Amino acid sequence: MGISQSSQVESASVPSTPDAIASTSPGAISSTPLPPHPALSRSVPVSALISAATAAPTPPPVPPTVVPPLPIERTEAVVSSVAQSPRSTGFFDNVRQGYENIILALVRPTRAIYTEREHLGPINFRQAGLSITRYDFLITNRRKQSLVCSHWRFDETQHEGTAPANCVIYCHGNSSCRVSAIGDCLLPILNQGASVFAFDFSGSGGSDGDFISLGVNESDDIEDVIAHLRREKQASRIVLWGRSMGATSALLCAARDQTLAGVIADSPFSDLNRLCYELVEVGSASLQINLTVMQMLFSLVIRLVRSSTKEKTGVDIFDPKYRAIEAVKGSVIPVLFVAGDRDKLISVKHTQDLFVSYGANAPRLVGAPADVTKYIHVIKGGDHNEARPQVFVNEALVFLDCVFEGKPHPTELNKKTEAEDTFTTDSEEDLQLAIERSLQIS
């Protein structure tokens, strides 16, 4: 696996304009330029940016244009247009086209277009009293594709003689890119003393590739990033923080790499086949076709889409061995799940079922705890693309503190051992008290 030279010069790794990026991305079927992140405007001094971010009671929300909506809205629009199209092409042709549009909206979603200068913010700034530098560079994955990467690291001069820093690898969702790390977790993690590594999956953002694979190739990309960090001795303890497709990819990767410190999985899907079936229920209403008829045709059309996507992505994304619900059964590393109970794209039931299955078949080592450490946080009223509330961010930071520093995992972190008691959520006041107690653990 080759590695390009690191560079601190802005826009050195990816084209400097949206048009240039689009011209180098032949797979970008539809591209939506992203306006500058308002928190990263050049007209605002860096000191003011940091001060405002650290003083705010909640993390900065991610503007919808920075993290484009996942495909549910696009899917509904697509199937609506199919429903309004002339029936002269035939009923079955319309149904098949509707299915293919639903699935291909997932495999080749709108590609996020951005520039490092406008959207990733300053290269050098101070946070938590320390100087931080963002390094932008390329690495080459096992499929010989270039992945654009950014690593926010504390200046090495401040850590002379110390062990490699803790690192959180951010794994973005479908139709998104590394810019999402800024709104989801960047400043809180830096305040925690860990570096942040974000990259674009192959087929997304500024990275090479024409199609995504909804977790299969993406989990390989994560492994290649981990190998880079370890080879360059830039991190000794690594946590994966994934959202949506990135969360599922992180779980698949963690099931193969038990040396990771932990995983934070935000709104993963448990089984792609199941997710597609659920999208059919949404699509059938838009197509004004009887759901029973749609369900009868499901297996037929899935076979067509399966063949098409295998040709486009190079993998069988419907292969049972890529089902996260099965892969996590052998996992043993600590995990924190989160999902919104009003998620209209990926039902919270996916996260709940993954929580129950996680570690179910994990080998029990002599002297090890009887239970795999796992937590779940259900956001009341939360949807798929909404900024996460501060109460969850605080919980995630406690989780990171435990896994990075080897502290006992606080039972107050909503740990569940019984399936029927899995999905209750503490009140904000009770959880805040639990976090305060957890922070006092020595």
C-alpha cells in the first residue's frame, strides 16, 4: 500500500475548486457544491472561533449543506417521479425501475463537493491551551485508490518523550465526507486530548472511486487507515466513531480487529437486505402500488439490483457474510451505540438489534469480565441527520476517557444486560449526575 507525501499546504491533496474535483471524479453522477461552514469563515478570528465553540452549551450543528441529507429524501423523490411516469412502459418495468432507483440512490448517492480551504478551516489553531495542526494528505488503499485524509494533531514539540497520542478515526455517512467530523466530534475530542483523523471513503467526496459499497469496501478503507497510523507511529490507542454507513463500516472493521480501543456507532444499519425491504415500504406508498404486490416482487428485483451493484462495486453487498448483525456477535471491544427514535431512514430497531447481538458469541477469556462492555443511548425525538445533543456528547466523552485511559467502565453509562431493559433512556438530569460520578473515577 503506497502512501503519498504529507503536506500542510492547503488544497494540495485535492483540487482547489468544486469544478476541478468534479472533473477528477468520473463517478460523480450528481454533485452538490458545499458552501463554507459558517463556523469556519475566514472573517472570524481563530481565537473567537475556538472561544465560541468551547463556550457553547451544545456542539456546533452541522449545516444540512455540509452533511447532505442521506438518500431517503432523494429516494422518495425518485419513486414519486416513477409513480407519475406514463404506464406505457409496463407495470413491471415501472416497479423494477423504482426498486433500482431506491437501491442505486444508496450505492451512488449525491457526491459531496468541497475544498480544504473553504470547508476544513484553519490549518493551525489553539484548542484546550495547545497548538494543533491539521495535516492533509493522501493514502492509497488496497484497491489502489487514493483516499483524501486530514489528521488534526497536537504539535509534537508539546509531547516530546511521550507515548503516541490517542486517536479517534471519524467515519462519515452515505453522501457525506470528512468535513462532517467538524460538526460531529472534532472540538470535543480535541478537548479530551485525542487527535482526530477523518477521511473520505472510496467513492465519496474527494477520494477515488465511482461507487460506494455500504460498508464492505469502506471497512477495508478503515483498516488501511489504521495500518497507516500504526506504521507511522501516530497513535497507539484508536477508537472508531462512525455515523450511518460509517457506523456499520466501523462495526464490520472492529469485528476483525480486536486491538481497537472502542467504537462509537451512530445510527448503523444491521442488515442491508432488511434496510432495502424497509425502503420498499416507503417506496410502495409513493408508487401507489399495493404493498403486498411490492413484497412479492422484492426478491426478484433484489436479484436484479444485486447483480448490477456487484458489477459496479466489485463486491456482493448482499452477501450474508457482510451482515453487521452477524459480524458483531464475535466482537469484544467496548462499544457505544446511539440512534434517534424518530429516524426516518434507518429505524432505531437496527441499532437496538445490533446492541442485543453485540458480543453474543464472543470468546470468554480467563479472568475477563463475563459481559462485553456495551452501551446504548436512544435520543428521544432524534432523526437521522440531526446534530446530536450535548447530553450524548458528554456521554461519548466519558466513554472515550474510559477506553483510552483504561479506567473502569461506569455502570452509570446506561449499561444494559437484559434485552427487555435495553432501550430505556435516563433523564437528562440523572445522566448528568452519572457522568459527574464517572469523571471522579480514579
